[in-house]
Amino acid sequence: MGIAGLHNFIKSAVRRTHISEFKNQTLAIDVSGWLYKGTAAAINDPTHFTNYTDFLAAAADASLAYTINMIDLMRRHGVEPIIVFDGGSLPAKRSSNRTRQELRQRNAQKAEELMRAGNVTEALAAFRKTAAVSHEMCQVLIRQLRIRNVAFVVAPYEADAQIAYLVREGYAAAAVTEDSDLLAYECPQVLFKLNRHTGMGDRVIYDELQMAEDSKGEHLFAGSFAGEWAVWSSGLFTDMCILAGCDYLESGAGIGIRT
């Protein structure tokens, strides 16, 4: 889900980068982000569905098309993807996952009621809150990846830890994702918000976070004392992300990245 406020907090360390800068390299892809974004095309076109079942079918088609489009974009620029899927559900997130599933079910029922009443705008807003990556979506995509000879990995649990491992161990030059969780996993290099039309994205190199500055030009994670970045990079940065609120620990009142 990402660490709330983190991307904006470290924006001074972000580089605008074109995908072609990774030519002849391999990137590890958090594919769930692409599948989620693909559903937006279905949600924004109500002519494809009038009920939740139809919406799921339209979302699956749109998600597959979006993901294949992104793979094609990378390959046109000489970049080879490794697609990484989420695996089993983590017991530590059982409560969060159950809450999300219940919320999706309530919004699906609400969306159908609004659609029957002819209130399309509010129905679409409710459908948007039901978006999820299903096992069936992943199976269809895996078949297409095999046809196109695209490498893929199913992580033991969540994709984030697997992707960070692939980059740390040199199987991939960087990660591509839609949220900031990979920084909490200390992934060495991450490309965020890759635009499917322009090929541009936000690139963050983990070790360059020591150069991140606040609005006054003062370093956020280095300079207060000798060896400060070594402390942040050896676990304190991850602790900060956890305390700011994540799927394993809800943020306390008034606690965020800045505080």
C-alpha cells in the first residue's frame, strides 16, 4: 500500500528518468501495481458493465492489456522485465486483508444498487473501491508471459521482499513499482510511477537518500552527527517507515514521516 507521505518527503532525492536509461538491463517488476492501474480503464468506461460480475470481467481484460502494454514499452527501449507476483498471504496481515475484503464486498453491493438506480457517477466511484488483483488475473497473465518468453517469479509471500532481493543480488538493475514499500525494504534502486505513454518515471537510489534535503536545504538523514547515514541505512529508515503506518502496524495518532 505504500508508506504514507514518504515519496513526497524524499522528493529532493528523486530523479526524473526515462526507461531507456536502463537499456540492455533487467528490471524487476511489482506487477500488482500494473494490474491495479489497468482496472482504471474498465472503471472509467461504464459501457462495459452493469453489475459486479461484468465489472470483474472488464477489469481483468483491461489489467491484462495494460500490463502487456507496459512490457512492450520496456522491450521497445531494450529493457527486459522480470515480472514478480505476490504469493501466499502473510499471517501478519490477516486482519488488514480481511478488512479490505469486507470493504470491497460492501462497495460492490453499493455500486450495483447505484447502477440500478441510474446513478452512474457514484456507482463508478464505488466500483473503484472494489478493485483487486485476483488469482485468475495472474493465471491469465502468466500464460501470456510464457507465450512472449517473459521471465516471471511468484514470491513466497509478498512481491516486495522478493524484488528487493533480486535487485540486491544483481539479478535486476532496479525495481519498478507503484508505491514506496520497496524503500522500506532498502531496495538499492527503484523506479516509481512509470508512465505508459512517455516512458518517464521517478528514480530513487537508496544510498542517495543521504543527500535528501528538507525545505531549508538541510539533509534529512545525514550530517547531524558522524556516521548518521550508516545508522539510517542499517535499519532506522525501515523503522521510520513502520512507525509512520503500514499493513503490519497502524500509525499512532499524530505520528507520520515528518514527526
